[in-house]
Amino acid sequence: MIKMANKVFIWGSKSYALLVDDMLKNASTMLNNKYLNNNKNKFKIEYIFDPYSKKKKYDLQGTYFSKTIEFKKNVKKCKNFIVCIGENFGKARHLTSQFLEKFELRPLTLISKYSVIGNKTTIGKGVVAMPFSYVNAYSKIGDYTILNSNSNIEHECTIGKGSHIMSGACIAGRCKIGDYVTIGSNATILPDIKIEDGSYIGAGSVVTKNVKKNSVIVGVPGKYLKSKKQVIDLKIFNEILQYK
């Protein structure tokens, strides 16, 4: 029997949720127990909530629902959560996670056993690190950041909260990456570069200069394409809070 303390609430039902579902089903063989606070008990997804889709796309464990009126009743039955909002929606992932924290849910930090985390490195709460992601020594990974498979973060880097380092991306030493930044697949960030909040680095780009806030950078070498702010839909939060 799964104790309430290990029941998990998932916000989001797309591909990211499918990966998390697999990680939790196979936690003993896939996850680094150190980052689960040495909790050796099984975790089970109890509810999946997606207000933007009436039907779930994948066969995920747990009960699926999309109506905000059911939220408070269901969330009370869980103690852990993961927000499965990926891609370049880091601000939405972070703000949604903060919203769930208000219901006294504990964020799960899922670090693959096949990830390498260097010495003196700080991993924030709610971080998800996929297999073969690498973080070298003296780096800091912010809350609710995603490290995709084969991403490489070198020594003394700082990655802000709600960021997303996609597969194969390489961030060289001493870089400072802001909040809600997305580094696209196979992009390269040269040493000592600073990328400000909300920016998006296109797949395969090579960044050789500092990047200003909310910039979209593409190409080799990386060049400014446009400015784009992340838009957050707060209507869902307000709908949930209106119900007793």
C-alpha cells in the first residue's frame, strides 16, 4: 500500500509527464536516492491535472482530471508534486510550482542515476535531470530547472530557476544563466558568458557574447533575432482559488 506521504500530484499531461511517470515507476533503478531525501519507499502518481486538455494523451498511472473545481479535493490527498510543463515555458513551470507549494505539497527532485553531479555543486528543489546529464564541480542549478539527456554544464556555472537545458547543449565554465532561460538542443555557450532572464537560445547556436533579457538568439555565431517575453496564464490559479 502506498502511503499518503508518497502519493504524487502531477500538473501537466504531455510528453514530460510520460517521462516522469516512467522515472517514478522505476525509481529504484533509475533515480538517485540521495535527492529523494533517502526515501526508499515507492512513489505513485495519484492525480494528473491538465486544465488545457479534457483527455490525457498517454496511459499514465493515476487519475486524470481537468476541471478546476476538483483541484482542492484531489490535491489534499497528495504530499508530493511535479509540474510537467517543459519546453520554453520555464516561468509557467516555476510559478505553478510555487502555487502548489502553498497547498503544502513537497516538490520532488528527480536526478537520474546515470547523471553525473560534480563536487560542491548545489541542486535546487524540483530539479529534474535526465540520464547522462552532467554538472561539473562548484556549479549551482536553480529550482525547477530541467536538464535533458546529454546536456553538459561545466564548472562554476550558475543556472537560474525555471530554466531548461535541452539535450546535447553545452555550457562552458563560469557562465551565468538567468531565470527562465531555455538553451536549445546542441547549442554551445562559450566560457564566462552571461545570459539574462527569459532568453531563448536556438538549437545548434553558438553564443559568443552576453545575451540581454528576453532575447531570442540563433545561428553560428549566435545573433539576436527578436525579443520575446514569456506569457503566463494566471486565470487557472484564480479559478482554483475561488472554490472552497
